Amino acid sequence: MSDERETKKCPCCSGRGYFRCPCWPGDCICGVDYQDCENCGGEGIIWADEDWRASTFGHGPLPNAIATILNAVLSGALIPRPAVPAQAAQVGTFYIDCEFDGHAGPLLSIAMVRGDGRGLHVKVSDLVVEDPWVAENVLPILDSHHADYSWHALPTEVGTFLRGFIGACQNPTIIADSPVDIGRFCRAISTGEDGGWCSTGYAGMTFVVHNVDCYPTTLEGAVQHNAWWDAMALRVLIAAAQEGRE
């Protein structure tokens, strides 16, 4: 009988081995980079019969990055500026697009573009594409984007990045050109890294579908069927339509 002890994913860092800067995905204002998880020593795994150690978040001092932000807030160094109505509308509106392996196939990538133009692109790792059209027309251009924030993630990690990008907004409006994209988004954002249910905690969410064709677009260099470019094209199209009504 083997005397080797079983291991499990570290519950403190969700198996990453590190903590992200608390400013993510916005511009860093704390000056602190990613911090190794003290609970697992940066390995992402711990012994199966152990839990968080007393020196880590939840049972003792805050991780350095969290402590830095907290101290800055308490000292008055970080005082959030109230957004004017137009700014609030911009940062509370998100245009989305998804690419997937056929209608019923797995998600390949998802992009969110905020009303002010900031964008997120998440590419799902370690997937084998089976649909011939997708393999020929989508797979080669998955990375052909200029999103401000770009991540490769496991399927169960996608929601973490979506929730992080929405940030502190309590009433996000999600805009797409297809109900399929809305469905994919909802599934991803409500899935935790353990594959189970994850509550978003927003006060309210508004979903809007515009049955439009975003191409041709005025965006120079746009790459159709890339999630970020398609979300950008949708944003430009809706903005032009709104300006035309004003």
C-alpha cells in the first residue's frame, strides 16, 4: 500500500498558486504585482487533509496586495470619484460576442467591450475544434485582436474573468447581436472555478439583443468572426444608430 498522501487544489488561491493584483482588470493603482499564495507556497495544491494555514487570507493577516489597497483606502489615498451620468452609462454597458465550436459545441472565446471602449478577450484553453467551418474560419484568428486585457483560461475559469471585468458595477447592461451569445455569457458568468454554481451578486442585470449585422463595419482592420472585433463592431454600429436618432 502506498504511503503517499493525496493532494487537492488549494482553496485559498483556487489552484492558481498566486493572487491577482486587486486592481485587475483595471489599471493598477496599488503598485503590487501578482503575489504567491502562502497557503500552498505558490504550487496551487495542498495536502488533501489540510486546509488554509493560519498565516493566510481568511485565518490571519491579509495577503500583501489586499493589505496595500486596504491601507490606502483607510489613509484616504484612494477616494473614488463619482461618475457623471454619461460616464456611468458607459462603464455600465458591455457589448459581447462569443465564438464556439458549432451551435451546440463548446465555447472557444468570449469578448466584452465596455461602453468607453475598454475590452476583454478570453480564449478557452485546450480545446479540440471539430466543426470544419470553425476550424477553417475561426480557429486561425482567435488571437487576432487588440483587447486591453487578454487571457487564456480553462472553461470553468472564464466566469472569473468576466466578473472581474464588470468589476464594481451593480447593474450591468449586456448587449449582443444574438440570444445565443447571451446564453453563453450567462452560463460562463454563473459558473465557478470548481465547475459549480457561482452567484454574481449584482443588484440587477439587463440583457439586450439587437438583431443586426455588424459587417461591413467602419472599423479599420476589423477581423470578422473574432470575438473582440465583433463586439467592437457591434458597439460602433449601435453608437452610430443612437447618434442618428438624436
